[in-house]
Amino acid sequence: MTAISGVGPAREAQLERLGLFTIRDLLWWFPRHYIDCRHPVYVAQAALDELVVVKGRISDVTTTRSRRGQAVVRATITDTSGELPAIWFGQPFMADSLQRPGERLLVGKIRIDRATRQPTLMSATLLTTTGIIPIYSVTKGLTSAAIAKMIATAWYELKKGELVEPWPKEALKAADLPERKKALRWIHNPTNPEQIKAARRRFAFDKLVDLQRGLWAERRSAEGFSGPEIPADVALLKAYRQALPFSLTDGQAAAIWALAQDLATGQASRRLLNGDVGSGKTAVAAAGLLLAAKAGWQSVLLAPTDLLVQQHVATLQKLLGSFDVTVGAVTARQKEWGADILVGTHALWSDGAQYKEVGLIVIDEQHRFGVEQRDKLWNLTGAGQRRPHLLSLSATPIPRSLALTLYGGLDVTRLREKPAGRQPIKTEVVKEGAVWPLLRETIARGEQAYVVCPLIEELELNGLLLDERRTVTAVAEEITGQLPLVRIGVLHGKLAASDKDEVIGQFAAGKLDVLVATTVVEVGVDVPNATLMVIENAERFGIAQLHQLRGRVGRGSQASTCALVVRGGGRAAQQRCQHVASTDDGFLLAEYDLKERGPGELVGLSQSGYQLGFIDELDVELIEAANELAKQLTA
Ligand code: ADP
Ligand code: MG
């Protein structure tokens, strides 16, 4: 990085904190927001509490001191629509900057001034450009402008090869995409929102091609392999069904049958089981594991965390208790290689793995594992030309129209219905204040609650904070302030894995009342006594994520509630949250999502929380084009 002029060791350390190690990393660090300065709003029409760009003459500049001795600069901005007061605290130099004659461009938030009770532009920043300003996510000591400057110089240091277009011209043309170099220019220095949109589509396409290329490669690599012949033992399946503490849904029964037929073919099979959270995928997988075990094969269930491993071991022991099969854990700490069914984490492909002949691999929460990891396990457990069967479980509801394209060549089974007798989760869109009674009542009943906060990114412009969300720590403190006796645990991405497990473990054991967390809690944690899910800044989450998070409650026999706290984001965000509140069906929501957002999203000032990834995965044409190219590339 120090190859870039102006970047010394200190800067380099800051960049590394953002995970940027190479010049390529830096150029692929895309803006999270843009501020569009081309069309300032009239001061008379500027909205409260949102970031606005205004343009006008400055007058009445005064500087006073607050009681604490802080400089307070006041001024008036006038345009053809009217006047707007503005105020700055602790920025005495603003007085001078404002004095210059002519019209000035400012960006800031309008709040009600406590002293005058008037809508007032607070701590705005003066703009010198009239174009679109990219806003980068930053870290301490680094500003968005500094990143923009480094990127501008980094271009010249980037190796030629990095800018070479990797895909054939025809493929880009067919999907109406700019080539790489152009897209890179547009994403960092757009002159209009269409360029931003086109560039984002282009990079989403790259991601999709990579993803689908992996899937096609996987499919193709499976083609030449034979698979263990595991007979579809009808009597055994019947006994399994009878031994279950519940009766299978039709969907589960059909999925088990499809799996049993895969296992019997003698060809290494690959199937994706796509069912909403709580749809009972484990019971389907368990039937396959049982068939394999009884036919004399070892089988493997891969899960992303130690905690999930422990949960699955307990579940399988319960479901298969009467069949005389052994279930063992394989984690960093435990190595029970001798069992018929191995349930483990990535420790499953550690050195010293001791497999017998493996007939079936089940991958829970498949999106948490990379293609290479799956392949590693798959090859490790194979022998000669034989490979185990593979069943991947996914809780991300995918509309039917997308399942085929998104999953390339895999066979997909969907579990549509939920088991009967499930307590519905009541979802409400609430105001901030409504959270306290909910929390209080839940805890008074001896039940537990999750409070989820969005990930925080630092976004600033000339020192003006653009994004005021509260951190998990701040939220936890607030809860302690309101409910002092409540036992609170805090969970976020920066904690070490062992600390995370510890906190989740305590929550699962009922030693904590409230778990305040970022979205790390999304993955398969099962605490039946947790009956309240509060989602802070719900407007920051996409539909799929809200639905996924909500699935953490409603797992026990008590009624559960999900409270979506919306703090902005405009009408669209409100509607999105209302829609999540209106139905509990993940597939319906996914289809709604696809229809509503369609390809791409409007890019503008108020645009928030854009994640390259999910939104663009819903762009059907883009997915199809990427799939087509991926297929060609792996042919
Ligand atoms: P997921 O699909 O999210 O992995 P699980 O397999 O963990 O869901 O199942 C969720 C819960 O539903 C478990 O407690 C399980 O015992 C229960 N369950 C599964 N199938 C049925 C069914 N057919 N009837 C009633 N309860 C079921
Ligand atoms: Mg599960």
C-alpha cells in the first residue's frame, strides 16, 4: 500500500483495520452512500431529520459562547423559497468560512433547535463540489475524503492485469453491463445515478458468476463419480416415522422420499433442501443419516458453530434413540471419530481426520461454507472414484423462479409448510418507547429476549456524522438504565469466537435475560425460552434478514413477539417492515421482495444499508445471465 503516494505506515495500518491490504482491495472498497449535490432542495421544503443539500446566500453570521465556553456560530441561509437558520457548536472557524460572498452549498441535517424551537440546519458542512460525492465506510483517523483521494492515486499503481476485463464482450453486452474498468470509474466517481446503478449491477454480476461457477464446477465434478448405494429401506423409514414425537408434514415426507431415492441410485447425488426457519429440515436430514448408518455407512453433519453441533447431537440422539446408532461430535475440543454419525464443525477436515466409509454428508446452513470447504470435505471422505451423497440445508427462502438459476445444477426440494401446532410469531412495527414494556413483561414472565442492532459503519463527510445508529454497547447501556436488574449479554462481530460461544451458551442456559447482538445471532441459535425479538433500526434490514432474525423466536410452546423498531428510512422502509409484519411465510416474502424491488434500487441521498449481494441476487435477468456465463466457463 505504501506504493501509493501519500500513504505511509500510519495510513497503511488504518487501511488494514478496514481489511484493505492491497491496492486492489482499496479499489474494490466501494462507497456505501453517495451525496447528490446536483439538485439542492429548497430550504422551505427541506425535510426534518434527513440529510439534505441546500444552496443559498449566507447572512447574519454571529459567534457567541455557550455557558460551557463552547463557540456557537449562527447564520441564516436564504434561497428563493425562504430562510433557514443554521448553527454550529464548537467550530469557531465556521464563522470565517461562511463570511465569503456568493452562494454556498451545504449538507447537513435539519433538527428542531432547542433554544429557538425552529427547524435549524445543524453542524452542516460546506461543499465545494456540485457533483455526486462518494461516501466510504471509514475507521478512526481516516476520513471518507482521504479514502477517495487514495483511491484516485491508487489507479496509477494498480497492475494492468487487474483492470483487464475478465468476461467476454458478448456476455456483458447481453446483460447490458459496463466493462470492469468503466464500472470501477463509475462506482467511485459517478456523474449521475445511472452510472452508480450500472456499476453496482456489474459488480454484483461478478459475484454471481463466481458463485455460480463454483456450483457448476461442483456439479460437473460430481458427474464422473459413483456414489454409495444405500437402499431406500421402506420398513426402516416407516419405523423412523413412527418413532418420531410428531407426525411429518407432507413436505417433509416428500423430501425424505426424494432423498432416499438419491441415495439408492449409485450416483453421487447433490440436493438442496430449502425450507424456512423452523420448517423441520433436521428431521429430513436425520432420516438420510439413519438410512446411511443402517446400510453400514458412516455419515457426516456439518454445522457452522460448536453450539449448533451440540444442539444437533442432542436432537439426533433424541430422534434416532431407538435405532441403535451412535452420534458423535467433532469439534476443536471433541473428537469422537468412532461414531456412526459425525456431527462437526470445520474440525471435520482437520489433520488427523479418521473417517470410515462415508455415505452421506449433510451441510447445515450451507451458505456459511464456501465451495472449496465443501469440496475439501467431499474429497476427503471419498475413495477412488466414489464420493458421498451431499444434502445441503438452506433456510433462505428462494422464490421458485430463482431457485433453479441461483443454484445452477443442483436438485432443489422446498419445504413450504410449517409443522402444525406452531405458535405464530406476532410481529409489530413499533415506536421506540414501546420496547420497554415489552421487555419488562417478557422478563417478568421468566422468558428471554433478543435485541438486534444493525452493524455499525462509520460514515462521515468533513467530520459530519452521516449515520447515527446506536452500537450494541450503547443499546445495552440504555436497557440497563431503564431496567437495572436485567441480566444482559452483549454479542458482536469483534468478540473472539470463544467469547461469543460463552455468551450464547449463557443465554441458552437461561443465565441472561436479554441478549443484545448484531446480526451474528442470525445463525441457527435455538433457545425455546426466548420469546421476544426486538429489531432496532429495522429500516436498515432487508426483508429476508428481518424474516430470518424473527425465526430466532417462536421455538417453544409460549407465544412469541417480534418488534420492529423503525427510526427512519422513509415510506419504503415502513412498507417493507409492515409487510414483514403481515405474513409469516418466508417464501411469500421472498416473492414479494423480488416483485417490489425488482432489478436494482434507486440510488440517492436517502439510500441506506445497500449491500452488494442480496438485493442484486433478486435481479432475475442478472442471475440468469451470470448463470449462463458460469455454465460456459465451466463447460
Ligand atoms: P429448521 O428447518 O429451521 O432447521 P428444525 O429442524 O430445527 O428446523 O425444526 C424446528 C423444530 O420443529 C424442532 O424443534 C423440531 O423438533 C420441530 N419439528 C420438526 N418437524 C416437525 C413436525 N412435523 N411436527 C412438529 N414439530 C416438528
Ligand atoms: Mg436448522
